[in-house]
Amino acid sequence: MLFEIKVRYSKQTGEDNPAIVKEVYVIEGENFGDAESKLLKILIPESFGNDIDIVAMKKVAPFDIVDCVAPEKVFKCKCVLITIDGEKESRKPVFLYVGASDLELARKAASQYLKSYDSELLSVEETKIVDVYRRENE
């Protein structure tokens, strides 16, 4: 399962004094507690002190995650998968997380990924997600 977790913590930003930052992460875990524990292990070395607040947490179910190993930015691409059963057309809304440096590259990556499906790309928007942690890149 994937979880989107919003955190607030004190982070050393360059040579300046620590600043309170709010960040969003997507992390894979067995349950809410597992995902929270994994994220805290990742963030504690980066935080100034150990005071990390979990502001919000929710399950997310993207259709897939594309190019999100150390992404510069993460984009959410809303799509529709189209299936035709006899004469009846079915449209299933899904979304992808795509890692890219800008909107146009995210759109291209999503379009390339969706080529293997009968689909339609509806929108691409930048998210506030800082990073995506899945089992294969932990």
C-alpha cells in the first residue's frame, strides 16, 4: 500500500538557522504505522532535533508510479483507461505519479507510458510531494 504523508519539522537549510518546513512524501508500507515508522527513520537524520509532526496521512492508489527515483518534481497525471466490451465502452479514471523536471517532460513521460493502453491523458499538475519511497528504492 502507498501512503501520502504530510509532515512538519525543523530542517537545516544551508548555513542558515533551522527552518520549520512542511513537506509531503509518498511511502510504501504494510499499514499506517509501518509507513509512518519508515518515513521517520528517513527524516530523523535530516531534521534539526527529533521533533517531527505528522500533519496528515492518507492511503493513495495510483495506477502506477513513473520515473520517481529521486525526482526533481512529482506530477499527478489524471487519465482515463478505456475498455470496449462488445459495443459498450467503459472509462475508468486513474492517476499516475510522474517524476520530471517540468510539466512538459511529465506530460511526455505520461503519454509514453500510456501508449501501451487504450487511454486518454486528461490533466497534469505539479504536486507538493518531495519524494516517493517504494520498497525497491529504500
